[in-house]
Amino acid sequence: MPDTNYPTGDLIGRGEFAMMDGRVRILERDMALAKATQNETKTDVASIKSGIATIQAELKTMRGWRQFLITGGIGVGWGLVQGIMHLLGWGSAP
């Protein structure tokens, strides 16, 4: 920095730069919020992927007619429950 008569703590600035500095601070704040949201989303996606991997591993161990009928029965039963709830107007289904 060149030698001047002004102390190092005093900045000489124009009004346009002060306005721009405020906008940059707003952008920096928004970017920090976006990065935090992105990190939360990455964590959520990682937990979903691990849950899917666990389900896939469990399904691979379930082989044979007995397991097929059990899982199919659970699926059909849950479908019936959802249908009844829909007819009664319970839940969030449209």
C-alpha cells in the first residue's frame, strides 16, 4: 500500500462502494444460508441412501415363497388400510 498522510485504519471511500459493500454482505449471508441448507440436504440424502441399502440387503435375504407371500401380504394389507382411510376421509391423500 502506498504511503499516505492518512492513518491505516481510515478508509477513503465513495458512497457507491459503501452501497456495494452492503449488497456484498447480503450476498455473503445468503450464501452462508444456502451452504447450510446444502449440507443438511447432503446429510438427508446420505441417510436415505443408507436406508435404501439396508432395505435392499434385507430384500436380498428374503427369498422363497414364504417370504414372497409375507411381503406381498403386507403390501396388500397396507393398500387396503390406505383405501379405507381414503374412503373415510382420513389422512392427506387427495
